Amino acid sequence: MARFFENMLGIEPPGPGQDTSWSLGLPRVWSSWVLLVFLIAAAAWFIALYRREGTLASRRYKLGLATLRWLLVVILVLMVAELDLRIDRRGLPYLALIVDDSESMSVADRYGDAKTEAAARALAQSVGLDSTRRIDLAKAVLAGSANPLLARLAAEHRLRLYAASSAMRSLGEFSSARDAEPAQQAILGLSADGADSRLGAGLRDVLNDLSGVPPAAIIYLTDGVTTDGESLPDAANYAFRKGVPVYAIGLGDPSPLRDLELRDLMVDDVVFVGDVVNFEAKLSAHGVEGGTATIRLHEKGSATPLATEQIDLPPGGQPTTVRLQHRPDQVGDITYVMEVEPLEREFQTKNNAIERAVSVREEKLRVLMVESYPRFEYRFLKHLLERDPSIDLSVLLLESDAEYAEEDRVAISHFPTSKEELRSYDVILFGDVNPIYLNENQLRNLNDFVLDKGGGLALLAGRRFLPAAYRDTPLETVIPIELSSAQPSGERRDGFRPVLTLEGKSNPMFRLGQDDAESQQIWQNLPPLYWLLEAPQRKPAALPLAVHPTLSGDQGPLPVILLQQAGAGKSLLVLSDETWRWRDRVGDLYFARFWVQAIRYLSRSRLVGQTRQAEVRTDRHEYQRGQAVEVRVRLFDEALGADSDGVTVVLERDGVEEGRLPLGRSAGGSGLYEAVFNGAKEGSYRAWMVNPPVKGTPPASTFEVRAPPGEFRKIEMDQASLNQVADRTGGHFYTFRNADELVRQIPAGRKIPLDTDPPIPLWNSWPFLALFMAVLVTEWLLRKRKRML
């Protein structure tokens, strides 16, 4: 009918997504009350006039004639007032649709319910996607199936599409069902890479963006997890005041997602055959309350476990230290893999394993042993090491006769005078040496041997000189204690057995048995020591490995054995000269194990420098986005730095070069260069040295940059918040399985005024004149029928 009148009056039909509203107007109308009085008076006059006519017509017949006469007057009044038709054009009501594209939407949930899991896969496949990530399910909900939800919404509404993560972004406006296809393409092009989930701020921004024309409703596809700014329930109060209902489509599993993560694997780069090698990593458990996990160590490409341990899972996602030990029995470069057995329904397993390459060697170590006089510690240790086939021993006894060096095959006549001569050794055992026998240059060379060249130094405290006599000398830098606080305790009547600290228990030097339990049992039954150099103040970088069982100082139990990472090398300080007592009733068994393992441990940094011209290191293996990455390069060959124009490292992310980082010389050592890399994006990085050039494969290091933990701290869908938002605003909560019901429950909304056509005059149109003539003729014929003419 509306189309009939439009054609008859020549009115342009409404466009797509539009309709028309008709209204009549009287441009020259008199005052309303005057017109009303006039029409009432005219009606009363005509009724009275026909009642006086004495004819055979009934009262009802006369009333009909009076009505026709009054209608003629009304038509005349409308013609005089120039009656016109006014056409108002209106658009479809607005509907806002927000898709959360933060990084938490990249999670692929592992649903506990098999039907839900199957429904998620079927939904994703409807748009050609194999993944059931939350963002993919959002795309499938809107653009999947033969009759997409987006197309049905666009048929009744004017769609405004938005993406919300770190900030609200408009994806465009679509005004009719014909725009459904470009709207679907805009949705399918989304990727879950937003750094934060500012869901509440996104809802508020959309309401402000549509403040002039409030939408009929807002549809929010999200997991409901807000990591920054205003929460969704708080923003829902603003939507309630605006009178806009929010319909939430929750994506994800509301139950905690189960995930085990291994990271930060620490292991020495170079070890010896038969050595105890510690593999230490951090394990975090998410979505798991209690239970155990099995940790295994194996070689890459082999399923045979080398070490296995079952641990209690840490609560609340807190990391716990996992430590496995292994004694390699073959030489070579071996890639070891530490992995944790996956949980049932674990949502990802790629972070369950971590690997590191280790160089396993079997070679002689060059050891220099320096003493002033032949004390018991010197005698037993010398005889032990000169019999060990894996050690090439040189001995310097400073207070011996001149002929001693000629009589003993391992003895030398003087302390090395040059850096090159000193650096031919891997480890130096420095006993109770009188400093008058060494000049300042020799002590400085010994200091550089540790700091710059990565040499190992074992300091064996004595009752005469070491360490107190080396105060204010170049050697003081690598001594792990504050020399001003050290004082001999004297011989004690009751002996003591050193107690291993947590760090000592994990250090391979102290592995005297086949496993931790046996080693601890051995330590508890070793023969006691009686003399100790009390050193209550240790340096900040010093790590106590064994302590006195009863004596304490300002920093805790008095140390017996300390380790310090000094520059590129390590220094070990033994504050008792009686480890030889461990030979009692067992011979060299435990005495040899400790000292040989200590020498091998101290030599590892040195051996790395011998086989590589340089190394690239970062201060961590894993970073969060925004954290500074400290890159260090150590040149083991000083000639490399002298012959080049500086040190430059290439940074690659996922195989693509990100840039080149120049490094500056560090005060920490002559061959050390450092720089800080800022602004690293998420991804897997490889840093390799391009300048100065080296022979063979350039030294490199890898590290990971990940999203801040806030985006993945709470991974499960926050169904409680989404329900709260829907209830507060008068909307409804759905999941991806029942989102189709949303179309029937979305309110119609108010039509949006678009434009008003120019008035169409009716008073002088032929249809209006035809109406007047029809009423006039009808009255005349009816009067004639009753002979009232």
C-alpha cells in the first residue's frame, strides 16, 4: 500500500537500510482553538438543519448527510490552509559490535567437555580455520555458517564495528545487509596481538563515540579478562546510565587453563667426562592445585632418560627450581633436553621442554700449585694431583732449597713473570704464600688471569700469610672476603664438620656420592676439621658453599668455603688448611673427589676461552616486552679488539634482521664490550657478532622476548564479570555455542532521522479534488433519493 501511494504521488522510494515516515501539514492554518470552534459549530449547524427537514428519511440517514456536508467543509478548510504531505526518511538503528583482540585472545583452550571441544573445532572449520584460538572462534561466530550472524544483524541494524585491546579502534560502519561481506572481511582480518586488555575503557570509548545516536545495544566478544584500567563491571554502570544493554559473548574456558612451563635452563657450556653436571631450570604451574610432575633429562634425538625426578607442583603459578644431575660418559658436543611430562588437557606444550648444548671434553688440565712452605695441605694435595692422569701439575715451593726444582719433576724454579706464561695454566692453587716473594706486577698478572682470561683460582688459607697479608694488593680484588674482618680462630679442641648451603649442595664440587642423598650422608660423616680462619664479612658477589655448623657473624654462619665469580673467571677460597683430614680411614677417596672436581669446575670458564675467539652473552635468557636487554661480548683474543673498528652485534628476530648494535668497551675487563638493546618486540632473538670477524661460525646467543605477564597472568575466561555486565545493563550472556540466539533478543532500537523531503502539496492535487467531488456528488445523490432537493 505504501509503495502504491509513493508511485501515485511520485515519491522516491527509501534506500537500503532506510524507511519513511509520513505526516500531514497545514502551512496556513488558523489558531487551533478557532479552527476547533468553527468545525464544532459547523457540525452542530448541519445536524440542526437536517433535523428540521420534514422528510421520510430516518434520523441516522439525516446524520449521515450532515456528516457528508461537514466533511465538505473540512476539505474546503484543508484546501484553504494548503494541506501538504511531509516525508521524513529514517535509517536503521545503530548496533555496536566490539571484538577483543588482545594477546589473551590468542589462547587455544583445551575444553574438558568433549562436546564443547568438538563444537569449537566445527565452528572454527566453518570459516576455514584449523585453530580454536579465542580470536578465531570470535571470527567464526560472526562470519561462519551458511547464514552468518553478522549478516543477520546487518539486515536489521546499522553496524559499527570496533576492536578493543590497548585502545579502542573503529573497523568501519556498515549500513545494510549488502555490506555484510566487507564487514566479515574486517572481522576476519583481526589478529590477537594487543599488548593489554583495556576492556572497560573500550566499552566507555564506544559509548562516547556513539553519544549522539545511542546504539540499540552493544555486543562484546571477549574473554572478559581486564589487565589494565577500568574493569568491565565498572564500565557497565556507564552503559546502564546511557540506557544501552550489553550482550556479552564469552570466549574461552572459565575453568583455569592448565599449563606447565620450563624456562631459564642453566648449565655449564664446557664440562668433563665423568663430571657431575647440574641442569637447573625454573618450573611454573598454572591452573593446577597440587599434584606432581615428572621432569626428565635426555639427549636430543634420544628418548632414553639420563635423569628423572618427580616434584610437587608449586601453587599459584609461583616458579620453583628444578635441578637434575648427570655424569656424561662420552666426549663431544651434546644437546641436552630437559622436559616436564604434559598434564592432561594442558592448553600448550611447546613450553614444556628446553634445551642447551654442552661441550663434553676429556683433556689434561694444566695446574700451577704455589706454596711458601710444605704444610700438610700442600703435601697431600701435591701427591694426589701429580698422580692424577688428567692433570698436568707444576709446583712452586718458594721456601725450598735451590736444588728442589731440579730434584722434583713437577717443580718449577720461579713464579711466571709474564702474562703469556701465566695464562698457559688453566687453574692456579695459591696457598699460604708470603707476598714478599711476588712483586706487584706478578700479582697484577694473577688478578688479570682470573678477571680477563677466565682462569680459575683456588685460594688455600693459611696460618701465616693468606689472605690477610694481601690487603691493599692487586690480588685483593679476587679474594671473596673483606680482609679487614678476617682473623684466625686458633686450634679448637672440638672439631666441626662443614655444613653445605643450598648452593653448595647443587655445586658439582661437593658431589662425593652417586646422588644427593649419598653425598649428604658422606658430608655428615667426614672427619672433623679443627682450624678455621674466621671471616664474618664476605664480598657482595661471594657465595658461601660450606659454613660452620655453630659459629655465626653479621652475615650469618661463618663461611668455610666460598666461591666468587670474578670477571670472566672464578675464585674459590677455602678458609681451613685441614681438608687433608678427610683422608682418615678412607685414603684419598673423598679428598681426591673434592679437589679434582673443584679444579675441573674452576677450569671451565678458561676452557671456553681457549676454544673460542669470542663469546656473546645476554644477562638473561628470557625478557618481557619493554625490558632492556644487556648484550655482552668477550674477546678472548685481545688482538681481535685491537685490529678492528669496534664490536658490532647483529640482532635477528624470528630469522629477520632487526638491526645492528654497536658495543662499547666495559670497565669490567680489557676484552669485555657491552651495550643495551631497548624496544625489543615479542619473538625469538639471535644475537651474533659480525665485527670483528672470526674464523668459522661467529659467536652467538639466543633469547626470548615475551608479552608482559599481566596479559597471561589470568588466562581463563572471566565469566563472572561478563554475567555481571549483562545483568547490570539489561543484556544477556552467551557462549560461542548459543550465540545464534542473540538475534532474537536484540531490541529493535530507535530509527535514526536522516533527511526530510520537500513538502508535497495535496490541496491542489487531482486526488484531493477528486475526493471533494466524490463527497459532493454522494451527498447530492443521497438527498435526491429521499426527495430532499
